[in-house]
Amino acid sequence: MQVIETLAEGLKREIKVVIPAKDMEARMNERLAEAKDRVRINGFRPGKVPVAHLKKVYGKSIMADLVNEIIRDRPTEILSERGEKSATQPEVAMTEDQAEAEKILNAEADFEFTLSYEVIPAIELKDVSGIKVVREVVDIDDKEVTDQILRIAESARTYESKKGKAAEGDRVTMDYLGKVDGVAFDGGKDEDAELVIGSNRFIPGFEDQLVGLKSGDEKVITVTFPADYPAANLAGKEATFDINVKDVAAPAALEINDELAKTLGLESADRLKEVVRGQIESQYGSMTRQKVKRQILDQLDEMYQFDTPQRLVDAEFENIWRQINTDLQQAGKTFADEETTEEEARVEYRKLAERRVRLGLVLSEIGEKANVQVSDEEMQRSLFEQLRQFPGQEKQILEYFQKTPGAAASLRAPLFEEKVVDHLLGEVNVTDKTVSKEELLADDEAEGDAKSEAKKAAPKKKAAAKADAEEGEEAAAPKKKAAAKKKAADDTAE
């Protein structure tokens, strides 16, 4: 067998592999000899079938199996022999000429195929002890814990029906029907909808017009949808809502006590405070880690500059670009709305894709040299978290991870990356700095870790556009938002 390098340009490689026809025939004959004692052919005693007859009957199928085995196994062996790692699965090209293929199957022509791939560049690791990061830490005071508990309690606040007029803070239960130009629109109707006046969960101006109403009252409310409302058919339109008030209830006083804790599934007020403090610490800790990780990645990005495999960059760019367009579509935005053009955005996100790939290769090399491992238990926990996010779809998700090539790697990759960051935190120079909550949130509120770096690039307002869409949807469905807040309270209590 001949292995001939026909291209070595940057990271690109092309290898021509030639297996002489006589070698292919020899392999086929070995298979035929092995099969001689096993096959049963009418007219021949077991083990007495002539090899020439076996070749006539089974030769082509055996040769086809050999070709498939070579294509499956030989590329990996060739790369290993060359001491190379392919960035992606090597592309295999072979003859598409039917006549030529027949000659190969008949052992009348050499079997040739070509491997095309990009190598992962050799990365010489550098000393990271010079990396300096500032780890911002927030001291959590009792007032913040109390305020958070009161916000949680607000979603669990009880209300008592009253006979008087609705006032700020009261809960109004009503049926409503929304119309534009006298025609009802989708999503504009609800029954027994609950809305707390002053919660600002509905269209601007809606709640103010509920003040002074009492149970049994009917009223037509006129409002104007915001110009940037995500539903294009409603944005900027004047609408009327036919209101039928069914109940007005006054809020009960909020107190942090054992009774409140029990309504949230905890045994005491002290335990509630402990849980909420832990949750706040976890939230701030996550933000702190994101900022520390960003500092490490930024400095690694400055330390390492090398050519990246373009196939990996292309794949990463496509993932980013798909998400960008999905976010814009969901927000009803265009690139012009984001103060950029599609061409400019492509350039920015291409740079981001290259950065991600380069840093991914660096982190992989660091982790490999440091013998960073992801345990089966950690993989199982990650899979369980995936299942927990999609209740009712557990079976389909399990099947996806079991049957989809590379799906398990999508669970392992972020776990591996975080463990490499943990390793680096033990190697770099870390200085703790006590900051206020506002200082911690100031810089990275819309950035997050390496996975959300796309929010830094054009379109610059992507995160805001997505938030606008979600806020608009919630404004159109006050009852659903209340339910969501209740769920958030339940999650906190857990």
C-alpha cells in the first residue's frame, strides 16, 4: 500500500492511498479460504466448494466489504502513523466511475482513495502564572435577604375580597376581550384573569383604568400597544378591552414568619432565610465566576495566536449565525434595527467563531496535559439536568443521546471546559476584591461566559431584543406571568 501526501498547505492535508489490485485480491482470497468450510452450496459437499466457484459467487460482495472496512479503519490508522490529529472527520473520495469500480471489485484495478482533512495545530503551552484576574466578591447583608424574601412572598401573597373600589395594590379578577378596529385579536381574550394594580404586567395604561372599579362593574378600556410590541399586527395599534370585573381583593400584610416559610415548603423562617441567602450567594458566585473566566479567556486569547482549522470555524460560525437569526426573528428585528448590516455582522461573528475555536483548542490542550477528566457520575448529572428541563420528554431525550453520534460529547465539552478553568484558577494569580452588587452586575449583565460572547458583537442589541420579545409576551398574558412568578417562588423554596 502506498500513502502519498499530495497537499500540505497550512493546516490542510490531502493524502492519496493506493492499494495494488494484487493485494486486494490476496485479501479477498484469504476471506474466501476462511469461508470455504462454512458456506453451503447445492451440488457441493461441505468444505469441497472450489475457490474459483466461491470467488464467482461471493467475490464481489467480499471485495465490497473489504473496501468498506478500509475506508472505515485506514484513515484513523494513517493519521496515527503520521502523528496527526484531524480537526474533523476526514473526507474520503474515491472513484465514481462505474466501470472503474467494477474493475476494483473484480481485482482488476488498484483501489485508490483520497483523504482530505485539516490537522489540529501543535500548541506549545505557555506559563500561565503571569495571568492576573480579579475575583469580585459581594458581601450579602440581612437587608438584601429580607428584600428577596419579600419579593418571593409577594408571589405567594394572599388576598381577601372586598366590597369597595379597586385601588393601587388590589387584585382584580376579570374577564376581558381585546379588539382592534372592533375585531377581536388572537391572545386578547381571557376569563378569570387576575391582575394586581401597579404590577405593570399588562399594556401601559391598562391597570390605571381599573382603579375605582368594583365587583360587577363593566367597562371598555382603551389603550395603545407600544410601537416596539413584538406582535407586528398589534404594535402601535389602539385597542379596546371589554372588561367585566368579577372580584376585587385587598392584599394581606406580608410578614416573614414560620407560616410564610411553610407556604413555601420550608419548616421555619430561619430555614427560609438560610435557603434564600444560599440562593443569592449562588447567583452572585455564578456572576463572579463568569467574570473571572472571561478575564482568563481574554488573556489566553492574547497569549495564543495561531491558524485555526477552517472547518471547525465554519461549523462554529454556523451555530452562532443560526442563533443570531433566530433571536432576531423572535424579536421581530433586523440587522438595521441593531445599527449594523448583515455583512458587518458576519465579519464580527466570524471573528468570534475563530476566537472560540482557538480558545477551545488551547483549553483542550491544557486539560489533556493536566489530565483533566470528566467522570461518568458528572456526565449522568448533566444528563439528568437536561431531562429535568424538559418534563414529559425524558424518553425522547434519552434516545437522542443514545442514538445521536456526538451527542454525549455535547454534554462532556462544557463540563470539561469548566474543570479546565478550575485547574487554571489554581495556576493563575487571583486577587479577591469586595464590590457592591451594582459593581458586580455592571459590566457583565448581558455577557455571561464564553458561550454567550456573541452578545458582545453585532448585533449589539440582540440580548435586549430578545428581552423585549419576552417582556411583550408576558405583558399580553398577565395570568401566565403570575403563574411563572409563583413557579419561581417554588423553585426558590426548594
